[in-house]
Amino acid sequence: MIIPYDKLSPEALQALIEEFVTRDGTDTGYEKKSIENDVAMVKRQLKKGDAVIVYDQSTKTSNIVPKDNC
């Protein structure tokens, strides 16, 4: 299920993105300069519609994926 990013509270969105960018094995495709830079990049991708938040009801987990992967 796709969850619109703007339906989350700012705090929940920030926490989800921070968890995503610090997750082991996550390659954002950019040099790791700082968590803040990565968070800003993911927010831009969500706002542009290049990435989406998906919720898996069976595992009760959320993930951020490229829109093309949905």
C-alpha cells in the first residue's frame, strides 16, 4: 500500500527517512556526506514523486522505494 508522504506528520516523516538513510545496505547513490544531506535528498525525491512510501501490511513495515518499483 502506498502512503502519501504528506499524510504523515513532519516528525513521523523525518523519523522514517532517517531510519531509511541509516539502514545497513542502503545505497542512496550519493556520497555519504551527512545524514542531513541524505534526508534532504530523499525528501526531494518524495516531493517530486520519484520515490514513494510503501507499507507492507503482512510485515507491518514501511519502506521508501523508487516509484518505478511499485
